[in-house]
Amino acid sequence: MTKTLRGLVGLVGFLVLWEAFSRSEIVPQQYFPPPSTVLAQFAELLGDSGFLLDLIATVLAWAIALGISIAIAVPAGLLLGSVRWVRVATRAIIEFLRPIPSVALIPLAIVLVGAGPETKITLAVYAAVWPILFNTIYALDEIDPVMVDTARSFGLGRARIMFTVALPNAAPFVLTGIRMSAAVALILVVSTEFLAGGGSGLGSFVLDASTGAGRMDLVLAGTLVAGIVGYLINEVLEQVHKRGLRWSAVDREAA
């Protein structure tokens, strides 16, 4: 049985159990609708132009946040990983900032950058920077010193070693960090839309659906869309990792 088939069997089994539990009326269907109802709403939402605009707003904010995170974290990781005194000097502030939950900064972000899309982008960048940053630093720590010494023996300077030795060896770790940050950024974008409200996006759609009449079928359908988006993003990045860094896997097998 292939991996995909096993996954489909597990998914179908989960949906069957969900349907049976919901139909049993242990919990009123108003609060926990069956998947047949949720999937029907999901299909309707895909034809709703207003919902599609919310989806585009979320994906666009996610893409901008991830791009900014990469642009900040990779150079910063290379600097901190290669210049020891900078890493030591900034360690305290980094360890202080890293554990702060991004959603706790929503009021501060609204005051500083306003209540528009900038808020969710800023908070998503704040949360997504750390996995890329620490994976990049870790990658530089794992570089074989013999490779660096060999490059130096051929007269290569620090900048040349960084681009010809350090970056290629760090690439698998950096891409792993990007995959982690992609999920974190999506979670923060949707969470900020839901908690801050007042704008567009999947989180705002779920917030609107959960208030008033409390349409749980719409809430779960919107949540399902967010889950599918996250799954597709991870699959795309995983394929980029496998195909773009196939040479790295070959090297590991040879070693």
C-alpha cells in the first residue's frame, strides 16, 4: 500500500467516524456539524467571490511575510553563525525576544503600524524569523572545519568561503527552517485576522461566521480551507527541498 493510499484510507476513516459521531447527536449538530455538511459549505465557498478575496488576502499576506522573514533571517543567521563576537553580543536580546508569543504583541503592533494588513504581516514576520535564523546558525556550526581550512589554503577570503562553502552546506538546513516558518507565518496571519478582526482574510471570515447566528458549518469550512492551504504550501516546499537539493542527498548517501 503506497503512502498516498494509506493517507487516503486514514482520511476516509476519520471522516466516517466524524460523520457517525455528529449524527449520533451526542453533541448537537448546530455546534458540531457532520463533514457532509461542512464539505457542502466548502464547495459553495469556492464559488463565493467574497470568500475568494479573503483567501487571496491571507495567502498574499503570508507570502509577503515569509519573503521578508527569509530576507532578514538568512543574512542575520550567516552573520551570527560566522562572527562569534556578534553572536555572543546579541545572544541575550535574542533569547529574550524569541519566546514572546506573537499574538501577545497584537495591541503593540496595531499602535505602531496600524490596524491594516501591516499588523498581520509584521507579527507573522516576527514569528517566522526565528526558525530560519536558528537553522542557519546551526548549519554553520555543522560545517566540516576541514572544508573551510581547505578553502583557505587555496587563498579564498571570508566572503568567497561564505558563498562557495558555507551557503551550499547550509542550504538544506535553511530550507528546513523555511518550511517550518511557512507554517508559523500562516498560523500567525490567520490568528491575527481572527483576533484583531476588522479586515479581510480567512481569520476574519471565521470570526464573522462564529458571531451572530454562529454558523459552525461555515467556521469549519473556512478552517478546512486554511488547513488545505497549509498542506499545499508544505508539499510545494518539500518538493523544492527534494528536487533543488538532490545533490545534498547524494552526498549524504555517498558519505
